[in-house]
Amino acid sequence: QVQFVESGGGLVQPGGSLRLSCAASKIISSFFGMYWYRQAPKNERELVALITSRGSTNYADSVKGRFTISRDTNTLYLKMNSLKPEETAVYYCNARERVGAQLGTWGQGTQVTDSS
């Protein structure tokens, strides 16, 4: 299974920006789908954004217009603008290599924390 290493998290003030990166153990440009999730304390993991092999994107309603998902050959990105305190969470990436495939092995994620 593909494995991931997330990075780019940190302390951020409300309204601030961060760019998260996800390095994959395989070339990802042809993967069926790649995803960013997040898990806030005491909450379940939720899907934040996805990008397909064709480059189509989709976002959770709560982040539309503020977050942008993108990828290159083997790295997935999430640019986050206008961050809100309630978006403090551990952010994870994952992927389905092909239609119907299971998600890959979860990485450790990267922590995004409100600094206010």
C-alpha cells in the first residue's frame, strides 16, 4: 500500500494561512483519487478536500473558497487560507490508487493549531 508523510502544519493565527504537503511513497499523478482529511479533538476524521486523476476537485462546504488542493508527481498539497480557530486539527492525506481500492496506510498527520 502507498504510504504518506504529511508536513507543513504549525501554529497559526485566525485568518492566517498554511500550506500542507503530503509526500507519497509512489507516483500519485495517476491515482484515482487523493484526499485530505482532518480530525479535531473528540471528533471523527472528516474529509476536507479531494482531487481526482483528471484534476477535478471537491471540497467540504465549510472550506470552499478558502482551501485549495493540488498535486504534482508524488506530492499532494493543501493551501489553507482564512483559517478559523475551530479548524485546529490533525490533517492527514490518503489516496485510492484505482476505482474500488482501499485507502492507503494512514500517516501520522500534521498538526494545525490556532495560536490565539
